[in-house]
Amino acid sequence: MTVLVLTCEEDVTADAVVLQLRRRGVPVLRLDPEDFPGRIDLAVRVTADGEVTGHLSTPTGRVALADIRSVWVRRPGAPGRHVTSGQREWVALECARALYGALRATGARWMNDLDALERSRHKLWQLATAARAGLRVPETLVTTEADEATRFQKAYADVGTGLVVKSVSGRHPLNPPLTLPTAAVPPDADFTSVAACATCLQQRVPKRTDLRLTVVGDRLFPAYVTPRTATLDWRFLPADASEWVAGEVDGALRAAVRRYLDAAQLAYAAMDFAIDSDGTPWFLEANAGGQFLFAEIETGMPMAEAIAAWLAIRRE
């Protein structure tokens, strides 16, 4: 049975996992949904009794839908890139519904499920779910009201920790026009401009280090990150600007992380924590499509192999 990898053409992270799958002798078909229609063809038939048959074809291979064991959603584009007609938007929507509808109907295992991916993009949902799972989360306010922001800042000025401002959408640092590094909020901040856009303010955690915890199925890969220069957001630094150490996590954190992932219905997540001076981990976010290869390179932990092993499991 075949593993289907949905990602863009140039993705070295996907390359690493595909290599591990091939070493296991597992067939792989890699494609980018943005090439459908045009470079990818689909035929799917649903019978009166619910049987799903058909196939996907690309310039590099063909797979029967019934032969797909798992689907890895990495960095896929949206269908319709090669459509040139005036009905491009309609064609793109039709093709997206057809492709993902066919794949959902196969019964294949997903890393990660599309509905779970969409839900997990919402930071406020993440924070509430993490707190209910037993993870410690910083107090957070998202607002367009200056008065609310001012009151929130005063509360944390009084206890001496202050606030940070960060993105609600959590776009990747390599997409500069759409990103906002975590930054300290000055004590005399003027919040008038929050009326123009939902603004995320959060209790500042006085941290001594960061934890990037990559979770693949039941396997946890903890990497402790200590920047060599003062920063609130190590993600915007080059990898060699921080010290990376593979470590462990205690049973309480492991159990709470498992509760979070079960609630989120995720098979994979890259989770970020701030570790305070007492050694307490504070949950910051969980990226259901987060990068891991840089952490594997820095620590030597076998994350690509773990993902390949999960994808290689035959569906029931």
C-alpha cells in the first residue's frame, strides 16, 4: 500500500521523510494539489452500496484510491493554479472538493486530519484546550478595544511581569509580510491603534529557556533551545544562533500533552513552551504543520524516521 505525500515541489523536510519511507520499502506518491487539474488526474466512483474505487495519476506515478494507506499533509498548495479560464475560482473549488472528498472517502490514516488542522490554526482555541488539558498557559487578551488593553497591561505591570504582543494567526517567520515576532509591550504603550486589528496581548513569562516539543503519534522529541543573544522569539533567529539540547520531559507534562493532542485529534504537532526560572513549562502554541527537520539536525533525534514509521502503518 502507498503513502500519499501532499506538499510543494521544493520541500527538503518532505524529502527526508520520503527517503525514510523508501528505506523501509514503502511505496510513496508525492504530489502538490495545486497541480490539479492540469498535471494531476483523478477518477473516483462511488457505488450505490458505498464502495469507493478509482485512482490518482501524476507524471511520476499512479495509485488506486483503495491502495492509499496514509496521507501526510505537509505543505500543499490549493488546487487550480494552472486553470486559465475565467471560471478559475469555481474550477478550483470544484477540484478541491473532489480531491479531498475522494481522499477522505478512502478510509486512509491522516497526518493530520483536515478538520483537525483547520481547528488547530486558531490560537485562542489552542490556549483554552491546552489549559483544560492541564497545561499551564499565560493569561491572554485579544481585543480591538484600547480600554481593555490598558486595563490588562496595568494588571501585569502591578505584578512586575509586563506583557508581550504577538500574532494571532501565527504565520511562519519565513513569510515576513505576514509575520510578527513576539515583542515586549512598553510600559507607556498607547493602545489606540488596536481598534484597527485584533491584537493579541499576553502575560510575559520570565523564561530561562524554551522547549520545542515535537510529537509524532506516541513519541515525544523534546529539544531545549537557549538563544545565545537575548530575544523573546528564537524562531526568528538562525538555527546556529541558539544552543540546542535533546532532553526529557516529566510524566505530568507528557500526560497533559497527550490529553491536548487527543482533544485536538492530532497525530503530529510541534509544540512550543517557555520554561520559567522554576522549571515550569508554559504552553505557548502547537503548530499542527510545524517544521521539525532543523531540530532533528541540531539534536540528532530521529523525527523523520518516526513520521515515516507512523505513515507506514497499514490502515485497518
